[in-house]
Amino acid sequence: MQLTALDWAIVGLYFLFSLAIGWYYKARAEKSIGEFFLSGRNVPWWLAGTSMVATTFAADTPLAVTGLVARGGIAGNWLWWNFIAGGVLTVFFYARLWRRAGVMTDVEFAEIRYSGAPAAFLRGFRAVYLGIPINCIVLGWVNLAMVKILMLILGITKLQALAVVLGMIAVTSLISTLAGLWGVLVTDLFQFAIAMGMAIVLAVFAVGTVGGIGGMKAKLIESGQGAALNFVPDLDSAWMPMITFLVYIGMNWWAAWYPGAEPGGGGYVAQRMFSAKDEKHSLLATLWFNIAHYAIRPWPWILVGLVSLILYPGLQDPETGYILVMMNQLPASLLGLMIAAFAAAYMSTVATQLNWGASYLINDFYKRFIKKDAGERHYVRASQLATVLITILSALVTFYLDSIAGAWKLLLVTGAGTGLVLLLRWYWWRINAWSEVSSMVSAFIVSIALQTAGGLDSDAPRDFAWIMIVTISITTAVWLAVTFLTRPENMDTLVSFYRRTRPSVNGWRPVAALCPDVKPSGEGWRDFLDWICGALLIYGWLFGVGKLLLGETLTGAALTGAGTLAGAVIYWDLSRRGWKTVAE
């Protein structure tokens, strides 16, 4: 399908409008790095939450979901659906704590929770490790998705497509360097509306080409692919052995570190929580993100993935099925809008990753260790240069990546076992800086050793499960041993942290005894109730919406009704006891 002049005009208008937003917020972003990275901590919940959703709605996500559906049907999405429990845990146990901490990045947290040289080392190490290699891997797979799209649409080579992507990165980088987080947030809102709207339009046309929902289901069954419609996998199948599914639902969500799904929150999710107006807006932003991310957004992609199984069975790269459906089933008059939608999804993620990564490099490394006493304008300029550096490095990483889902799994296994430390550091005073350091080092060494010397393959479902189990077990044993073999943190630091964030008293009794004026929460069980109801809300709506779309009205209505009831319980509880603090 050839792009017309109108198609190119639509794409061009999209880029011009995005640049206009960046230019509009330029003056505000240049005031300080607080404005550049956190929008002056004055962002409403709906904007912060939508920005989180837009960031995770990258060009790679529809392709990766299509690949998961091709390999495992609807149930293939348990690779990321298992993170729901962890996401909701962040909402009710950590969102308000993060906002109270008052830090600029989650890496800065190290030096308010820990003390001395170990804390400084942890902050500097995580700033560079997350800001460059990890961030560039994430950007690499996002770039790879856009490369695949351009290769198919324009009929060009990978190198040529990468050159086009570099141009798009340059525009995105310009917006990010001009406008800071305000520009990112507002363009995210605009970009999410375009990307989500066109994803729904494509799903409608795709399903229509195979005879509607009824025709799609019948064709899948006739072709022997009826199992693709199952929401829960056939356990002990080749692609989902029982042990793998149990690892997904029983371990991944709390034990594994993963960008955007960090146990307890972190990365750009934490950045949005820091930027929120107050604790209430921080909690609501994170709740809205989890609802939209898991329960609302996936279904247009899943439907297109199911259609691709019918129209293009046996693709060597099943992730490209989404693009083929788009090119061949979407009316020519809408192709320009669809390309603009992909550009929007791509740019929203890239803009966030660039701004977030630069915040680590400047706030937590350059300003902390290299140049401590420069003016705000100097740090803003340094932030802009850091953005350009990350842009260049991510392009180099892209050239060597082949699989989006494979990159997802790579980060999962290398972060296995670190999650529990990230959760407990808020709720147990005995955790120290060496606990975090040892968990990161151990997880990386063990997971890499299992994949090299151990001969295990993270792309093989059963091997993936064993890598996770062994890595989590060894990493947990290592960091617990290190914790008890090293000294606790300085008591003055612990008292300061306790007064600042006011976590539950249960794991902080020795410290709480020194702070009798700090009122303990005493309501952890209510947060636990909200957590359970939050998980029921999201799973109820996720499966309920899916059942309604697939024509199973009674089951769908029951599931969405159960989810809505769970949401009503959350609203009643938080309205009764107060949104802003753990306990009033």
C-alpha cells in the first residue's frame, strides 16, 4: 500500500503540533531542574496517570502483544498480566510514601533511607546503571518496533528504517530538551488520545474483515486454534508449562524488577508520583494508570492479534502480524492517521525515557558527584546534553536487537530477586544499602551464569521458570545474609526517614520508639483490603471487558459488576479515612 500526499500531510501535521507543545512549555522548563524533571510538583492525577499509560503504550506494545497472542493465544498475555498484583500494591502501600519522600528521582531515595559511603555508591551506581544501559535497552526495543513498522510500510532495509527512526528521535529529543516534563505530560495526553483511538479503529476494521466477532471465533475453531480464545492457559502445554505459570502468578510480580512494573514503584512511575500535587493525586494517578494499563487498553491489540492468526498463520516473525493487518485491512484513507498513531505511541515513550534517564544522570550523578554547586540554568543545559547522549546510545542498541518480547524477558531474569528488597526497605528498618547492592549484583551474576554456563534459555518457557526460581532463591539468601552480617543504618538517618515518610510502625519499632510524637498508621489491614479490592477491580474489568467483546454477555457483565463493586469498596474506605495520609 502506497502512502499518499494526504497521508504524509497528516503525519507532518502531527509532528508540527507536537513541536508546538514543546515550544509552548519551553520557558517554564528552563526555570529549574525541579520544573524540568517534575513540573514543579503540581501535576493533577488524571494527567500524571494518563502520562504513565501513554508511556507504556509504545510502538512496541501492540507488536509484542500480537506476538504473545500468536504463540499462546489471549492467555499469552499472562507474561505481563501477572504484574497487576504488584501494580496495585504500589497504589495503596507506596504511592503516598513516595510523594512524602519529596525526592526528585527514586535513585535519590538511597541517600534519605541509607547513610554514608554505601548510600552514595548505591545512588551513583543505580543512576548510571539505570540511566544508560537499562534505559537504552528499553529505548532499543521501542526503536526496534518502529523500525519493523517502517520496514514493512515503506519497504526499506533495517538500516534505512533506523535512519528514519533517528529523525523521529531527534524531534522527540528536541521536545524533551525544550519543555522538560510539562512538555512530555501534555504531549502524552495528545498522543495517547490519537494512539488509543486508532487502535480501536483498526480493531473494528480487522474484526469486520473476518466476519465480526462470531466469524472470528468460528474461523479460529475451524483452523484448530480455538484454544487461542482461552483467558487462562492450558497448563502443561509446550508454551506454558505449569511451573512457568506458577512463577508468573506467584513470583514475578513481587520478586522481579522490571521497568514500569518495579515492585513498590520506581522509574518513570515514581517520577509521575513525585510530580503529583499531593498524596491524594499521587495515589489516584497510580490507580488510574493500573486500571487503564491492564483493564482497558489491551483489548484492541488482542483482537487484532487474533485476526492475524486467521489471516497470516505461521509468520516467521509473528510480531509483524499487527502491521500486516494494518496495511491490508485498514482503508487507505486512514493509513496516514494510523502511522501518526504509531508515531504518537512511539514518541510518548521515547520522550519519557529520555527525560527520566537524564534525571538520573544529572540529579543523581553529575550534580551529586561531579559539579555540586552550579546554577539551575547550568543543570538544565546539562540535562539537555544528557538527553542527546541517551538518544545516540539507544540508536546503537537498536541495531543489535531482534525480538521485543525477548528483551522483555532479558530484563525480567536479570532483575529477579531484587523486588523483595525494594518492597521491604520502606517497611523494615533493618534493610541497609548493602542489602540493595548485594541483591542487584547477585541477581545479575546468577541469571547470566544460568544462561551461559548453565545452558538455560530465557526464551524457553520451562527454562525461564527455572532461571527465575533459582535466581530469586539465591539472590534472596544472599541479600538476607548480607543484611544481618553488616551493620544497620545510622539511627539518625533512620529517624529522619521515619519522620519524613511515616511508614507503618510494625517494621520500625526500634526507630518508632525514638519518635513518640509521630503517629503510627495502625491501619495496615485497611490498605491490605484496598489492595485485594484493587486487584479484583482490575482483573474483573480486564476479563469482563474481554468477555463482553467476545459476545459472552452474562459472564462479562458479572465480572465487570464484581470489579465495579470492588472499586466502590475502595472509594468508600478511602473517603471515610482520608486519601492523603495513611492515617488521619
